[in-house]
Amino acid sequence: MTSSAGSLVAVHNFAADGRTVQLELGDLDPETTLVQLIGACDATLDGSTLSLTLEGYGAHWIRLVPPGSLRLR
């Protein structure tokens, strides 16, 4: 989700087994940082590709914070 307030990625795993997913997020500033809001997972950002490892029935919400943003981290 992207709005004037920023960008949020919400990923939910509805399976019993863990999963690793890769999401292409489009044009991102290379200095973009990830802030985990809900859940804890292995999350990496390589260019515009976000990779997440989710446990079974896991959920993760991550805020994408561009450089210079005044939003809380």
C-alpha cells in the first residue's frame, strides 16, 4: 500500500509450512530502510526486491522509509 503518508507492505502466510517470498516493489531509493511493524522475520531489500521468510501462519507488516523521511522509525 502506498499513500501520501508512505508505503507499507503486509504479507500473510495462510499455510502451515514456512515460506520465503520475493516481492518486486518498483522504483525505490537505494537508501530506503525497512521498519518492521508487526511480526519479526528475516527481511532483506536488494535494490527493489524485498525478500521475506515467514513462518507457518505468520504475518509481517513492514514500513518502507525513504531517506529524509520524518516518519517515526
